Amino acid sequence: MVEFRIDRRSGVATYLQIVQQTRQALRLGLLEPGDKLPTAREVVEATAINPNTVLKAYRELEREGLVEARRGLGTFVRKSLGSTPADSPLRGELSRWAARARASGLERDDVAALFSAVLDEQFTEPEQASASTASKGDPA
């Protein structure tokens, strides 16, 4: 079962944090179709947020077709996202990279900005990014 972590200083609406964390769990295979999400009461007890906030997040997930509410039973995952398992070798590589970034003195926000910039390069300009990677001698 997923455990939500709320960062009150992030500037991201609380319900969106729940939605984002659920999507991430779906992408990593931590949640699969048929799995039950924690009840609103369980989330409220664990995070000290308003029950309506949890319900708003669950309604958004339901609107997206990711979960379904079953009256009297709870909220269940309908479909998964992506196919990257949580134990992927890429996760290990990324973890080591993040550790090196932290050891070099970068703050969390610096690492997030750097990672976002690289993602933007790799996923919005595929031809240019592939050419630049290939020109550096790295495998494409």
C-alpha cells in the first residue's frame, strides 16, 4: 500500500501531491490494478490533512480513469502507468548520480532543476539530443 508524504513547503497543492505520488507509484509498479488505496481516514491520520483534500485527489484520479471507488469497499486501482519497475537497474544508476550530486554540494532544488533541464533536452528535442549524445562518444 502506498504511504503519502505531504510537503507543506513545496508550493504544490496538497491534493495534487497525492495525485502525483499515486501516479508515481503506478509508474514504478508499486501499485497495480486491483490494489486498494488507503482510505481517506487512513490518509488523514497519517498526514493530518483535511478529508476533503483526500477525496478531491481520489476524485481526480478517478476522473483520469486510474482508480475507481466502490461504495462501501474503498478505492481501487483500475490501470497502471508505464512499465519501469521500482527495482530497475536505471533506478540504481540514478540513485548513484543523485548521491554524487548531493556529495558535490548541490541542494535538492539544484538537483531537481538540473534533472528537469536534462529531461527537457532528452524528451523535447529527440533528434538534437541524440546527435549531441552520439557526438560525445556515448551510446545513443
